[in-house]
Amino acid sequence: MMKFKPTENGFYGEFGGAFIPEMLYPNVKELQEKYLDIIYSDEFQKAFKDLLKDYVGRPTPLFYSSNLSALLGAQIYLKREDLNHTGAHKINNAIGQVLLAKKLNKKRIIAETGAGQHGVATATACALLNIECVIFMGEIDIQRQKPNVERMQMLGAKVVAATSGSKTLKDATNEAIREWINNPVDTHYVIGSVVGPHPFPDMVTRFQSIISEEIRVQLSEKTGNPDPDYVIACIGGGSNAIGAFYHFIDNGKTKLIAVEAGGEGVTSGKTAATIALGKKGIIHGSKTYLIQTNDGQIFEPHSISAGLDYPGIGPVHAYLHDKGSVEVVSVTDKEALDAAFQLTKLDGIMPALESAHALAHLTKMNLNKKDVVVVNLSGRGDKDMQTFQKHHSHEE
Ligand SMILES: *Cc1c(COP(=O)(O)O)cnc(C)c1O
């Protein structure tokens, strides 16, 4: 049941599309023409669903947190994407796209990664499905994220350093696109969020929509009603958020809240709050909001969580925000850290710093005892241990 989708050319209102160099046209066109037929074939659906169940560990639990509920005076549920294989929602999309690439007879997978989470998810899917994997990563991120680089290499992927620009995520993305242009026939580019040219935002949305599909079934079982009053998710590019929102969009009941990374504050110059600050423009092949400097260059974003450290936002979110279907708020580094420590002590669940942004917004809401709130816990916090330790010793 996919009631919400872009136009045939990949537009959500004025956002989206496929603004790509001509050299990329054959690859993107092939995907646009084939992705829906492949994804909705019986054979693909069976292979995908079987892997989500037996390999990823879906459905992920919907946990009623009686501790948070008592503290906040509402009915709080946590969607446990942190319990997925490799520790976050990203594996849902990586498996979907690598399966698709095999159906397209591709021999090689390339991907970009910032903190390494999408790189690890993609390298994992490639190991399982036995296909060559090359991951592009900024030179600075390679130094900052050593454990994930070693994980990717152990999984059999080749990690290539992007040495241009600021040597971080957007430069890795540029390198991956360049590589794809040079290998139009045998290579598939696995984009890690609902960004990039059409059909990537729609394709990734479809793979991640399993999250809200499961929430509806699980909430029905627990409360007798599939539709909560609120769903809250953090937003970098926007894949976990659209997955958690998808089946509730414009249902007349559920308020959808996306939480951006405020960094050190929206007006501090060290932030990744795209909707709060962004202007319309084109980034990585689609029209959306992005943070720009005064002379129109892409702004170097900052967030304590590497997964939210992106200067753009998926076009679907630009559209849903402008239309009033999703409320977008922001949370600072400090607020996210506090929320991560709180949930760890309260429930024994250590969330990813990204997910902690969604949790942090809870305390700012005006909640009623009967309100049913679902927070999408997009990933687990093991990867953030160094950051947690640094700040823990400060606090004591
Ligand atoms: C990558 C990541 C995010 C941000 O990506 P989205 O596409 O916005 O979901 C959020 N949470 C975790 C745990 C991540 O690894």
C-alpha cells in the first residue's frame, strides 16, 4: 500500500527531481525505468522479507517504556531499530538496494559514508550477497572513525579516501558520483538516505517504510489503535524519519515531528539545522532545502552526531514541511547528550546520539497522560562510546 509517492519524474511538489550531469543519465534512467517492477516482483519481495526477518531481525520490538512514561506523563513507546543487525535502520535500505543491484546484473557496489554507519551496512549486505564493494569516505572521517573503517575492511570492502574539499561526507559523495559516471554499466551506487536524484528518495522511502508498517501492527496489538498521537524521529537526510512517518502521513490523527541537529545552537554557526536555516537549492541531484553560505556555497555543517551532519535534507521532507504535514524542530548537542545519558540510566538502553535528538524533544512537549507517543530509536550508541566517555567525565 503505497499511497504517498512522487510524480513520475520524482517531484514532491517543487522538490526532488533528477538534476544530474548528462554522463550519469544512462545509470539513473535504467534505475528509474526498472526499480518498481523489480521491487514489487514476488521473487524480490520474498527474498527481501526473508532477509529482513531472519538476517536483520525484524520485526524490531515496539517497547513500552513505563519509566519514561511515568517521568513524562504520557504513553511512550520506543521503536527499537537499534536492535537491527549492524545497529541501526540503515541495513533495511542497504539490503534492499544490493538485492536490486543483483537483479540488474550489476557486478559491483559503491557507496559513500560519513561516520561509517552506511558503509558498514552496505559492506555487510555485500558480504552476505557476495558482490564486490567499494566505499568512499572523506580522509578526515577515515581518521575520526577508525573502528568502522576496520569493520568495512574485515567485511571485505575496499575503503577509498576522498581527498578533495573538506575531506568529509559531501566530498565522499562527490567521489562516489564520479566513480559511478565512469562505470555506468556494471556498478550500482547505494545511496544511504532519502537524498540524491530520483528514484533514490522514493526507493529508499519504500525500503524504510517497513518501520511504520510494523508500528501500526504492534500498536494495534498493544492499544487496540494502530495510529499514535505522535511519532518523533531524528532527521539527517531523513531515511529513518520517513520510514517511521510513512504510513501515518496526513491520516488526520498522528502528529509527525522531525528533529534536526541544532549543534551548538541554530544561530551559532555550528549547526546542521537544515530546515531552520536552509534555502532552496540543488544538492546531490535533487532540489531541496540546504544550508548555504552568503555567497551560495554549501555550508560546512556541525553536529555532535556524525549521522545528522549533512547540509541538506531529503526532498520529501522539504515538501512535507512546507505543506505542514510534518513539524520540524531542533535539539542541541548538549540536549541530545543529556537525553542519551537519561535513557541509558532509566531503561538500560544506550541510544545512538542521532536517536537521542528525538528523545530530547520529548521533554519540550506539552503532553497529556493519554497521549500515545512513538519515538523511533534509529540506532544504538556503542559507536558513540568515546563521545559519551568524554562528556561523562566532564559531568562528574
Ligand atoms: C545515519 C543515521 C541517522 C541519520 O540518517 P537518516 O537518513 O536521517 O535516518 C540517524 N540515526 C542513526 C542511528 C544513523 O546511523
